Amino acid sequence: MKQANRERGVVIWFTGLSGSGKTTIAHMVEDKLLAAGVPVEILDGDVVRENLSKGLGFSKEDRDTNIRRIAFVAHLLQRNGTFVITAAISPYRAIREEARAMSKDFVEVFADAPLEVCEERDTKGLYAKARAGEIKGFTGIDDPYEPPSGPEVVCHTDTEQVEESAQKVIDKLIELKYLEA
């Protein structure tokens, strides 16, 4: 596998609930791309919040600002031939569409897992804190998550192995001619 066109990067936008498997799959996709010599960067939601969006809260406005920042950086990298993988909850459909519009080449990946599965995977106890009222505005509990209406890839992370989900993303990149097999 190799990059189809060195001047053509792509934004691979992972979305899904906390604990849905976005970051895990994103890192496996990154490993596959790096092994093929493809330039790639990951913009992880938690890391971006710590370094680029420090001080933002979790209001709708702050969440939208965070996603706009991620989309802007992704666009800058993508237009220079880099494959950019984002892994951020990005709960609102409209702001994801805004992110899509910023980058010419954009592949949305929905890490789809039932809320119960995400709660079982929650090693930080965030869902429990949200259910107890200790965290307000938590996506999936007292703040909405709007699933994508037409993602290029859907990974059913409650029934698929990580490798299978990552390969679905790679296969889609080949199908869309961002990669050559």
C-alpha cells in the first residue's frame, strides 16, 4: 500500500461517544499508514484540548470552537499532503459538516458502539460521574450525540475487532483512491 498522490492528503475524521474506540482504531490506522511510508498526523481530542484548546469548557459553543480548531489544523496539514486522523467526540452533526467543508478530501468514520458498551469500557469513571450528576453536559448522558447521517465508514466497535475496523478504513481509503493497494 502507498499514497496515491504525494500532493494529496486526506482528513480521516473519527467521531463517536467517549469509549467507542475512536482513538484505538485511529492509532492502528496510523500504524498501517506509517508502515506504508505515508505521512500521517493524529489530532486526538484529549491532546488537542490540553494543548490547543486549553481553557475551553464543554458548552456547545466551546465544543464547536474546539472542533473548528481541530478542523483548521487538519486542513493545514492535509493541504500539504499529510493524512490527518482526528479522534474527537465531535457530538454535533452541523459542526462536523463544517469541518468537512474546510477540507477538500474528507472521510468520516463513525465509531459506533452502544452507550452501555461505552460505559463498560470507561476506565476513568466519567460516565458514572455524569450519571451521579458530578459532571454536567456529558455527551450521551445529559448532552446529545448526533450520529453521522452518511459517514464513509461505520465501525461497529461492539462486534468488530480493532484490526477489522482499521482495515475497513484502509479499504475505504483505497476505494476512494487516496491509497494504492
